[in-house]
Amino acid sequence: MMPNMMPRVGAGRRANVFYNTGHGHLGWTLSAVTADMVAGQVQQWQQRSGVVPLAVAVPA
């Protein structure tokens, strides 16, 4: 949680770093909504930077 009692949500100062933390006692309530917001930001960042998402091989 930040000094102003707000959670840290969104892009960090460095590339590839996104935060969704500091929800305090409202974590279960707010984390899903803010995770959706951060996922949208990550997707926009991927499109702008041309980064290809990591593919995970699943054994058959």
C-alpha cells in the first residue's frame, strides 16, 4: 500500500514491470477488477512494443 493508502496498480518505471499490489483488507474484493485493468495495460504494451507473449509447451 502506498503512503496515501491507495494500492499500486499499473505500469512501473521499467519496461515489462506492472504492479497489482497493496489492496490491504480489500484485496479479495479489488484484486480481480484491478487484475483485469492491468491485463489490459499489458496487452496494450505488448501491441505497442511488438513483444510476443511467451508460449508454454504442454506435454501431451
